[in-house]
Amino acid sequence: MKYYNYFIVTIFILFTETLFANEILELGKNIFLEKGNCATCHALNDAGSNADIGPNLNLIKPDVGRVVMAVTNGIGVMPAYEGILTSEEIEAVAAYVSDKSN
């Protein structure tokens, strides 16, 4: 019985982590398409964007840290979004871009 309870708890944790991860990715996609307006400049297949002003995210496959730095501080002609997006929104869009480009 003791091992059965651990199994149930483990399944529950994995299930809730998956739901939470999906919510973060959905938030990230929404920010990419709407509030952050990333799709105006960047191509990302999952988002249905094919812009070519900024780097094609499908090709450069950035990790989360790289996206967080670029979105927070800006890079090249890309403006900084610190103060425009919350840190949670920046982390969500970074998770989304990194996950969907890899």
C-alpha cells in the first residue's frame, strides 16, 4: 500500500507539471503573437509566422537563456522589452520560443 501511494503521488506530480508547462507554453505563444508582437519580425513555424526582419528562430534554435537576454535587453534593432513585459511573460515567451524552435 505504501508504494501504491508513492506511485499515485508521482503520477499526480507529473500530471500537474505537464499542465503547468502547457500553460506556460500557451502564455508564451500568446505573447509571441500578441503583446510582444514577435511574429512581426521573426519566423517561427509553430506560431505560423514567417517574417524575415529578425533572425529565423527555426534556424538559430535559441536556448531559454539566450531568448531571455534578447527580450529583456534588446539586441541589434530589437528593442528591450523590460518594463513592457513582466519577468514572467519574458520567461514564458523564452520557454515557448526555445521549446518550439528545437
